[in-house]
Amino acid sequence: MTDVAVPITAAGPAAKAVAVVDLGLRACEAYDRPDAAARLAAARRALADPVLHVVVAGEFKQGKSSLVNALVGASVCPVDDDLATALPTYVRHGAQPGASLLVDAEEAPRRESITMADVRRYVVEGDTGAPDAGADGARVTGVEVRLPRKLLAGGLVLVDTPGVGGIASPHAAASLAAVSMADAVLFVTGAAQELTRSEVDFLRRARNLCPVVACVLTKTDFYPAWRRIEELNRQHLDAHCPVPLMPVSSPLRTRAVKANDTGLNAESGYTELVRFLNEQIGRSAADRLADEAAAEVAALCDQLEAHFQAELRALADPAAAQRVVQELTAVKARVEALKTAAAKWNQTLNDGITDLTSDVDHDLRARVRVVIAEADRAIEETDPADTWPEMEPWLQSRLANELLGNYELLRNRAGQLSDRVGHHFYDASSALLNRPAVHDPAPLATIAEFEHKIDLQRMRVTKQAMVALKNAYGGALMFIILGSLVGVQLGPIGLGIGLVMGHRGLREEKKRQVQRRRAEARNAVRRYCDEVVFVASKDSRDTLRRVQRQLRDHYSGLAEELNRSNAQALAGAAEAAKRTQADRDKRRRDVESELVRVGQLRQRAQAVLG
């Protein structure tokens, strides 16, 4: 029993697109268009080596690692009844089995080879001696495992993520950050109980970030009432987040693979899951890449046809040749204007980035102010000596969630800005407009623990006794002396009053120390939030600068292509005006033949586009 690979390189739109792009590259060489050839070569590389990330997410201990292992038919993701996954594991195709650490080094991210046996040491949370740094102490962000599997051969990458741990947890924020960069999401929930509110909330948010989402119900072999849970989950999904639901059993799948039993594999539910990966993820990605490549070829045809049509008009009517030259000269001026800073698309880009930077920064600060206000209320109502161990993870979770919300704003607004810039450039180019990639904020969504610098130590019993004795002694002594001055013996009464004053002094001292701890806790919260804002603001500004450069380079390149195409047309029209009648007739036949070839290339590109 074997599973079908994701058909991204199979015969179909992708294969047709490869053939069309190859013809386009030959046309670029024949017509001296190295600028367009660079874009077609990039499209060709994307078709030849696609990467499709499928994120496997869900709460702790729901069977995510077992699901990945069952899909690839190998124990690559550690499974433990007590310990949870701490780092994401990327499972992708490789000619030979192997594993690497993904290290976030200062100079540049890199890979460090490890043995397959060492994967558990890095991936499993709380495992003995589990390191969290590479050879030089740099932070490990994940583990990559390569396997020779048909399912992965088309570029599919399965990402086993840490458990969500609630919608507002740092793990949830990190998982959602990974989801925003994914091509598809498999959300895993166990058959022990129906979907919880936090799971439905996570699914709803994931659906807004990723185009393809499915829910997988695991452990159906372990819980006899799983069909009732499936029915309840379908009701929840239909009401709040309409996504496919597929019940599966990983142990049955594992037995089916070992025994090569097709019937048992179908009973495990994995047949439907693999079909979903093939049809909904592989084919949709193949179609998208094929459409993008075919659109690049169609854009090249537009430019070549404009070139040859202008020359043909000049050849057909020598008297009108000068007029054609004048028209092309005017077009040249407009195209050159597209390359200047005064171009509308360039102004829209610069103004949009400036406005977006301000809006994203304001949104981040507004979100952090809300978190600080919530923290202040919680601190005021409790004693930090009792609640600070819970306050730290709560603050990290809240800020992680707000950082992700701020990132979603940046991501959506950057996409809208890209659309506006493309709209303003549209009149000058019909080429495919690529949406820019936005930086992954996952490292910011999992903030490290911070130094609170708060003295959370309560007064020891001996210190409390000393404070009470000090106040009691002072109070009693004051009344005894006062009595002696007026000639009244207040010894026993003075001692009683001293005890009362000692108790009151102790209470006031405790209150003063609680207020001090609260003030220190509020200061610690603000220091931490300031640090988060400082780091996140820098990251968002860097992200927007990358977006600006991507859009600027993209449309500047398009303008350069248009300029080169128009220059060739202008040169051809000017030369046509100088030819003799015999030369014009011969050249006209050649140009008509070239137009037929370009037309045939366009037809093939249109066939891919459908």
C-alpha cells in the first residue's frame, strides 16, 4: 500500500506551465530580452522546486506528532505520554534520512546536522538534558527531518508544532504566526471530548490567516463514543467555523503501512486525509504556480506583440512611419516617468509605508496600554508575593497575543498597499503582480522570561515579632512615661496599649510592604512592556522597509522591461521608415511570421490559465 505524492510535478497545469515557460525563455533569447528572461527563470525555479508548508496545530497531547508519523510512515516526531513537543519539527523530502537543527544565529540562520536519535533531545519539552541552543550558543528555533517519501516528494513540508495551550498562550501565538506563513493547516483535536471554546477560536483565527484549513479528529480507536464527538464537533464547526472534519486513527494507519493493508488503511481514515492533501493543497498550489508562470509568459507576449505591431504599421505605411515613431517616443517618455520618484505608484508606495508605519506603531502602543491597565488592576487587587508566579506567564501570553494581532494588522494593510500600488501601475503593465512576503513574527510572539527585580520576600516570623515588639515597646513606654508625669501608674494599662499599638504597627508595616511590592510589580510590568514595544517596533519597521523594497524593486523592474520593449519597438519603426520597398516587403513577411509565433505562444499560455 502506497500513498500518492502531492501532484505538483505531475502531468497537468504544472507540466504545461513548465513547457510554456521553456518556450518563453527561448523567445527571450531569440528576441534579446534578458530582463524578461530573469522573471521567467524565477517562475521556472518555483515550478521545479515548490515548497508547501502544512502546519499541524492543536492543544497539548492531542496526537499531532502521531499524526505526522502516521502520514510519513516513520517515527520522526517523538511521542510521549507525559512530555510535550517544545520545538516545531519540519518533515520534508530528502534522498536519504537525516536531521538538522534550525539555528537563529546573529549573522544568518543556519542548519546544524544532528543524528536522527538526537531529534528527541531537542524536540521534547522537559526531556533530560534537552538543550535549547546550537553549538555556539545560538537559539534553536526548530528541527528539520528529511525522509525519502512519495507524499513529500512534491514539496510538501509537514510542520509539527508545540501545543496551543489556550488561545491566549505564547504557544498559540507562535502557532498562529506559523499558520500565517503556511499553505494549509491541519488542526488536531482528540476524540476524548468535543471541541472547546479556545479550539474553535483558534480555528476561526487560523481560517482568517490561511486559505486551507481542516480539522482532524484523532484517537478514534481509543474512545468508543468518538462518533458522538464527531457529530458534536461538526455542529460546532458548521455554526462557527465551516471547515472539513476528518476522523483518523494513527495506530491503525501504522499497522496498515507495515502490513501493506489497503482495507485497514481506509478504515484508519488516512485515505481521506491524504486525498485532502493531494487535492486541496497540492493541486491548488500547482494551479497557482502554473497560473503565475503562464501569466509571466502572457506578459512577455504583450510586450513582443506591441514591438512587432508597431514595426508592422511602419512597414505597411511609410508615410505613417514618422507618426508611429512619434507615438512610441511619447510612450517612451511615459514609461521613463514610471521609473521616477514622481510616479504615482512610487508616491503611493512611499506615502503608504509612512502611514502604515505610524498606524502599526500606534496600534502596538494602544494594545500594550490595555495590557498594562489590566496588569495594574490585577496587581492592585492582590499581593505580588502571592500572584507574581502566575503574573509573569499571564503577561507574556497577553503580550504575545497582542503582538500577533498587531502583526495581522501589518500583514493585511501591507497586502492592501500592494494592491493599491499595483492598481496605479496597471495601465503601464499587464504582468502578474506578486504579493510581497511579510516577515514572520514568531520569535517576537514567544518572549523570553524577564527579570522582574521585585523583592517578593514576605516578612519572616522573627522580623514580624521585632516589628511588633518595637511598636509595642514604643507605645507602652510612651504611656508609662506620660502616666509618671501626671502622677498616675499606667504600667498594666500601658502594656495593653503597647500590645495594641504593636499589632497596629505590624499591620501598617505589612501594608507598606505590600504597597512597595505592588509599586515594584507595576514598574516591572512597564519595563517589560517597554522592552517588548522597543523590540517589536524595530521589527515592524524593518518588515515594512522590506515590503517597500520588494514593491519598489518589483515595479521598477517592470518599468525597465516596458522601457526596453518600447525601445526595441521604436528602433524597429525608425529602421522601417528607411527601408526600400523590397526590403519592407521582406521584413513585413518576417514580422508577420514572428507575430504568428508570439500568438501561438500566447495561446499556449492562455490554455494553462484556462
